[in-house]
Amino acid sequence: MKDKTSPLTSFMKQRKMGLNDFIQKLSTNSYACKHPEVQSILNLTPPQDPELMNSNPSPPPSPSQQINLGPSSNPTAKPSDFDFLKVIGKGSFGKVLLARHRSDEKFYAVKVLQKKAILKKKEEKHIMSERNVLLKNVKHPFLVGLHYSFQTADKLYFVLDYINGGELFYHLQRERCFLEPRARFYAAEIASALGYLHSLNIVYRDLKPENILLDSQGHIILTDFGLCKENIEPNGTTSTFCGTPEYLAPEVLHKQPYDRTVDWWCLGAVLYEMLYGLPPFYSRNTAEMYDNILNKPLQLKPNISNAARHLLEGLLQKDRTKRLGFTDDFTEIKNHMFFSPINWDDLNAKKLTPPFNPNVTGPNDLRHFDPEFTDEPVPNSIGCSPDSALVTASITEAGEAFLGFSYAPAMDSYL
């Protein structure tokens, strides 16, 4: 009897997994989710199968988890799993905190976002885009990794790699500019990360020194994927006006369709800033700076090599169809003479010694974080869920917007 039921059990489990995948796909399609028949299916209570109940001993889901149909079939993470130690960053919708997991005592950077603020500014798509891009970053050495994400009724939580070598912006402010070999090393690691994102048809769109971190050894880690644009094929374009003023490409300012070469413009702007101390075309007056980006010729002082000069001229080409990287993307960047000292295989394997070591003593060493953040008290609400009345009030509005947010990879992919 056992032999006859075994294939049936296996078959049922496969069907269950297939149904789970189907529901996950449904949950990421806001139009489908609003269909009354789909809603009635999602609201059905499944029969209480004893075997399935025993195989999943997790506690009953809270109201916020009930609307979470993301890739994790057993989302058990919660704020109380962590001790939140320090504020290490701030953004429009929340904070980044240094947190220690209570069970394994590992340190993480936990990005905590307020759903209410996101909904008010209609930024749900950017947040979900960030989460989608983070899911794809696991295989690249210069992109921050997502361990898992979860949500309460009023907050979203990204549990990220903890990187404590400081923002490139922080180091650039302290040293004003970098020598060419150091700038080349950072530019190469940044270009490698951008090339990888492009290979996934993702355009980054918001490259700037504040989004470039150094790890404890001094390697580049690219973070903050909220402005990434997914599904941009090699010849595809998009037209959303977004980015940071100092680093906006001319075609974005013109509100013309733009493609992945927008990232190579930004790489040129960051390299220029590393070598000269200010972004190209910079002015305190934003309108004047925009006019400079659109109309002013690139001016290069003579204190850089010819190879650096040639690369900057190629990357900061106002006509994107003539920009370095337009024809063959990352391959053109990689093969430029400025990068001839770089062995790209060794670079990606982190075999090249970084030109600067942050010399951090451990996870509690916060010397490279801005005291503006670290001196701020950790809000008590970060590690708490709101009371049930607040849950009920906010769940309908916020829940639908963040369907499919929670995520946990297979355990062996990050332990």
C-alpha cells in the first residue's frame, strides 16, 4: 500500500508547488488581483490536510502576512527577530539600521520603509522594482545582496548585507579627489556591476557616489536599486524622468527616450568627480547646471592621462548614439585603454588588492558612517508591529500595493 501511495503523494506535492508558483505570479499582477473571481479564489480557506499541516508548523499568519504571496511560502521573519543597534542611513521613505539577528548573532543592514509614505508619493512601483532587482544580485561581487524581505501592516523590511567601509561620497568629501589608479580601480568595479545589470536587461539610472559603498576590504558595493528600470532589451528605451541632478544625462533632461547608455554617462560623471572633486558641468544653481549639461562643452584640465581624457570624452558624449558603450555596451568600456592595467577576471574574483583599506575593526566599527545618522536614536517603532486596530485600518490600502514583497531564498544560497 505504501508503495502505491508514494507516487500519489509526490504528484500531489508537485501540484501544490505548481499551484503555489501560479498564485505567486497572480499576486504580482495588480490587474489580475483586482478581478473578483481571482479574489474569491485567493480568499478560499484550503482543506485542513493533516500531512501538510504537520510539514509546516509555522504560526498562523498575521493580517499583514495573509496578503503576502511572494516567493517565500513560509514567511516567518518578523521585526522582533532583530536587535536594532544604530541608524546608518536615511532616505525618503525610511531608514537603514545596523541590526543583529537574535538567533545567529549575525549583523545585517535592515532597510525599513514606511508603507504610508511610499503610497502617499505613489512610489510602490519603485520599491517593488528595487526588491525585484535585489533578488537578481546574488551572483555578483559588487552588488549588495538581499538575504530576505518581509512586511508588517505598516512597514517593509529589506534584510541586506551589512557594508561598513563607508560611502564613496564620504571618502571623496574627506580627500577631495583620488589619484588615477584608485579612481580606475573603483570605476572598473562599478563598470563590472553595471555591465552585469545590463546583462539582466536592467538599467540602473541612479549612479552617484552616495549609492556606491566600500566593503570592509575596500571593494565597491553598489546599492539602492529603487530607480532601476527592468526589462530594457539591448536596443530598448524608456523615458521616465528620474535620477539625481548632477548626474542626469542630456537625453533624460531633454525628456527623450533613453537606453542603457545613460548608465555609462553616469559612470563618466562619477569618474570625473573622483579625478577632479566635483561632477562635470556642476553649478550650485540647478537651472544653470542643467543648461551646462545640455549645452556646455566638456572641459578637462590637463592633470590627467590621455587615456583618462579619452575615456571621459567617450562616456560624457552628449549624443548617446556616439557615446562609448552605445554599440557594444560593457565590452566597449572594458576594452578601453584606460582599463588596460585591469585584469577583469581577477577583478571580479576580488583578487586585486584595493587601493584603500577602510581598516574597520569589526561590525561595531562605525567610523565611516556619517555621525548625522549614527547619533540619531533608533526609533522604538522599528522593531514593533502596530496594534490590531491600526493593522485593520491600513491593511486594505497598503496590502494590495505590496503583494509579493516578502522573499526568502533557499537557505543554502546565503548561509
